Amino acid sequence: MLDSSKTQRVDLRISPAAKEMIQTAAQARDKTVSEFLIDSGLTSAAETLADRRLFILDDARWQEFQAALDARPRVRPRLARLMKTGK
């Protein structure tokens, strides 16, 4: 989880129109601009990363996934040569 006991500063440059819109939205949510940006940014970050951290499979697909993880790697001669020679 995120450690809220430490704070760091994030600087950004935005247009006056964007700043005004963010301020208005923050007021509408009864939040400071910082609270609004942090909440919005964290929500967006969680949505962006969700498919990289969590996926749901039915039983059949889970078994296929497990089998793929347990399978021995395929021999790839060209890849092995590339790793040895860089060519």
C-alpha cells in the first residue's frame, strides 16, 4: 500500500484554462486542488495498472495457465545464438 506518512512534491505546468477547470472540479468535490489531483491520479493509475496486476480466469483457463507456467521452456537455437554472440 502507499505510505502516506511521507510527502514529496510534484511540480507540473498546465495552462490557465486547465488550472481553472481543476480548481472548479476540486471545489465541486469539496476538496483542495492537491486532494483532488492525488485522488484523480491514484484512481487513474490503479485503472491503468489493474490489467497488469490482476486477471481473472475460469477453471479451464486457470489450468491452461498453470500448465504453461510449469512447462519446460522450448529450445530456441536462434535465440541462444543471439544471446551468445549478440548477432
